[in-house]
Amino acid sequence: MAPSAMSRNTNWTKSLSEARPVPYWLDDPGKPHPEPALTGAETCDLLVVGGGYSGLWTALIAKERDPQRDVVLLEGREAGWAASGRNGGFCAASLTHGLSNGLTRWPDEIHKLEELGARNLDEIESAVARYSLDCEFERTGEIDVATEPHQAEELHDWYGELESKGLADGTEFLDAEAVREQVDSPTFLAGLYDSRGVAMLNPAKLAWGLKRACLGLGVRVYEHTPALALKPYGAGMAVRTPYGSVRARRVALGTNIFPNLVKRVRSYTVPVYDYALMTEPLSADQLASIGWKNRQGLGDSANQFHYFRLSADNRILWGGYDAIYPYGGRVRAEYDDRPETYAKLAEHFFTCFPQLEGLGFSHAWGGAIDTCSRFSAFFGTAHQGKVAYAAGFTGLGVGATRFGADVMLDLLAGERTERTELEMVRKKPLPFPPEPFAWTGIALTKWSLAHADAHGGRRNLWLKTMDKLGLGFDS
């Protein structure tokens, strides 16, 4: 390594010297105390399993639909401790992991999916106001930025395609000068600005606020109460817990990446670990050096992409790029910390914002994303319609989990709605194969995506084959 490169690497590493290996959002002295664990037997109309966004929205909306419905929610640890409290805080309207994915998979439904997604984001904003959820909600929009010439061309062409399909409302193409007027990085060559479809928020405070709202509506919440087994019981279902049990007429499963109580669903998701850094608060001069006056969320256009945003106290969250699949699909706490990825992210951060050299990172963390082969949520029922599930949100669950909650409640009610009639809801993705095939396929896909990034975006034979099978990821 050349001395200059070694010096730069030392600077990147020094920026991590005081980074705490815990999620910034959860490292909050104001976090609520957990509710007591369940001991003994409970009965209810609706049992919700999982205290992340999926379960919390389901319990809340169930009570909004029918205030007399008796609802119990079980959480294995504490509400919001997993993906719901570890993500970047991008709350997107998209239900399909972006328009490109939606157009590829459901071209005939894309306008309806976009309409439902926009409505869902509006309803999240309304709930934030209605329940006084102090979650730092900001309807800022998001900019996809190009950092390579081929990405700038692709963004321009994509904007033209959106216009031709009537899907460009609220979207603006930005050339290099225009995008750098929004956020100043020497690496930015173009941007696509969606001014309406994304909000920023504090993800842990959203989860904690939803829990408080559920309790206020009479939901009985039990934390540190994992659901161990699910089986039919009379006309309903029974769930066993370490110190008790719950009998319920209907059950909604919002456990996402954790093992589903309906075992046949487990092969549809794999855990992919994502990592993020949070800087110290920027000074006024540091913030002025990069602009960012409109506080939009940002993401670059590479296959191995970064996402980044400002927090309420003007820190920069910088995440993404590495997506790590552990062999066997295991979910373990030890995977939440990965120093080699933190070093890589720090290097990329200062390449993007060299004017912030000397800024330190206060927090570094990771967590598992529930990924499915079509990169957007899937839904279903079990036990003659008495159990419903939603999973596979693949990183855009902050907003889409609320839509998933509505779908689960529709399915449990046996109702035909505009949601349940969607092909996206009626059909499932392809399951992942057993090991070693899952690990080999995911590793080859990751290598191919990195190769495409390094060679002008050209997709190799493996990626083209995955595209034809409906398993490709088109960023």
C-alpha cells in the first residue's frame, strides 16, 4: 500500500475509534420500559405475534376497525428491538421495493400498487398526528444519485420511461449541477428526485409510539414472551409461550425474519445482514459545506448501494453496500457487529464527503433483513384461514408493513378487498433452495452485482438468467 493510501486508511479507521457497537436509535435514555411477560393463560379475539412494525400496526389497525375486538400482542424481546429499531428510518410509499421492481413483476397492477402505496404513506402520516407519535417524521422525499457515468445515463433513461408510463408525477431529473445544489458531493453526477414518496423518521421512536398507541386502545402487550408453538384449539388457535399460553379466534404473524410458526413459510425468506454508521452531530460549518438544506433521504444507484440521511440532530446515517448472508440462514446476535464492513463504509463515506474529513462516528451496528426472492412482501393464510402472515419486506418495511397489516386483517376477515385481489397478494415468490445451494446462489449473485458495478452496469449471464426466472435484482 502506498504511504498516502495508508494515511487515508488510518484516518478512516480513526473515525471509528469511539463508535459504539449499538444501534443509534435504540441507544436512547428515553426508551420505554418493557411490558411484563405473560404468565398463565390468556384468551382473545385476535393474537398478534411480533412487536415490530408488522405486529404493532396490525394490533393498532385491528382496534381501529373494531374497538370492541379483544387483542393481545406477544413480543419475544422488546418492541422495536430488531429490524424496526435498526433501520435507516426511510419510510417509503413503495410497496414493491421501488418502481423498477414493481414494473418488472406486476406491470398490469403498477398504477394501483403506486396508488395504494401513496395512500398508505398518507395514512402513516395521519396516524403520526392522530396518536402524537413523537418520531421525528419529515416528508422530505428522496434522491437517487448517480456516481458513475453509466448510472447517470440509466437514471435519465429511467425518468423518460416513467414519463411515458404516466408514473413520473412528483419526480424530477437532476443533472450534476442541480443535484449538487441539493447535496454537494464531488461524486454526484445526476439524480432522480422523488419529492413525495418518502419520509424520514426515527424508527425506534415510531415503534415505541405505536406500542403506546396500542396500549392506549386497550391492546394487551406482553414483552419478553416468545411464541414457541402454534396449533389448532377448538374453533380457534393456541400459542404456547415459556410461562403460559394464549387461545385466540384468529392469529396474525408478524415475525418476519424470525422462524415463522407456520413452518412451510420458512423457506420463502433468508436473513441478509445490513450495516450502518452514524456520525457525530455536524457543526453549522460542516453542514453548510455539504448543503442538504432540504434534508432528503439519499441513495446511490449502484447494485451495491449506500443509503444516507440526516437525523433530527444533524448527524448523518450512512448504511448499506455490504449485504451479508450467513451460511444456513442463521439469525445470531454476533452477526450484528462487523468491523470490516464498518471500515469499508467509513472509507466510502469520506470519498463521498471529503469536506467532512475529521468527523467521527458515534455508533456502528447491523441487523437482519427478511429477504425473499422477489424483493417485496408476500402474504398468506394457514389453518383454514384462522392464521395470516406477511413477510419478506426486504428493507422497505418501515412503510410497507402497515399495508401488510391491512392485508393480514383482510385475509383473517375473509374479505375480498382491493388489497387481497392484487396478484402481489395472491401469489408467492419462489422459495429459496436448501443449503449449500442457497448460499452458493446468493454468493454468486452478490459477486455478479459487484462485477456489474465495476463494468459499466453490464449484467453477466448469471444475472440475466436470474432476471428471466424472476429472481433478479434490478437496482
